[in-house]
Amino acid sequence: MTSAPDQTTWVRELAEAALEKKAQDLVALDVHELTSFTDAFLIATGTSDRHVRSVADALVAASQASGKTPLGVEGYEEGRWVLIDLNDVVVHVFQEEVRKYYDLERLWGDAPAIALAQPAEHLVERETAR
């Protein structure tokens, strides 16, 4: 796993790649104290299966450009929920109804948010439960 400053920088770089493909409602959570399998989650919404796959493609390309190969990509073919395991960061790209159903922000409600310096129309406000 990476150190906290590296993790935050990496999550922000991934968020920028997602925003370039018009991903919506980005949320980043610092889960390093809550789980042993990753340091952070990046959660984003796509408007269709094609859009979800496009965002996922951009995130995989950004990872590879940074010399980081995903450990796995799940759900790509269906395009309703694509999970990209980047070891230090796990990315979830959902269609809106699937995101609402699984509600990861509530499930991981104890995790503090990582501030993403992005345009407000693309971000979801989230209170940390601390």
C-alpha cells in the first residue's frame, strides 16, 4: 500500500481521468484504517453501460500510463458496475440505479472523504461520520 499523501494524489489523478470522460458524482473514501485490502475507494457514476465502460477504460489507461497495472477488472462486459482493483485504490464505476442499490457511501460511512478538487457539478457532498 502507498503512504497517505501518495494515495491522495493517486486518487485525485484517477478522479481527473474519470472526469475527462464525464463521470458523475465522484466520491473518494479513505478506507485504510477500516480494511486491509486497499487504502481508498473512488466511486463514480456513468449514465449507461457504454459510458460506464468508457470511464473504466480511461481509468485503466491512466493506471497503465502511471506504470500501475490493475490487479483485476470485474463487470466490464455488463457495464452496470465495473470494479477496478488497483491494489492501493479500488475504483467502482456504477450506473445510477446500481450505485443507489449498493450504497457504498453508506456501507463505508465511517471512512473519511478524500477531498477532490474538481468542478462542483461532478462531485457528491458527503459528510464524514466521525
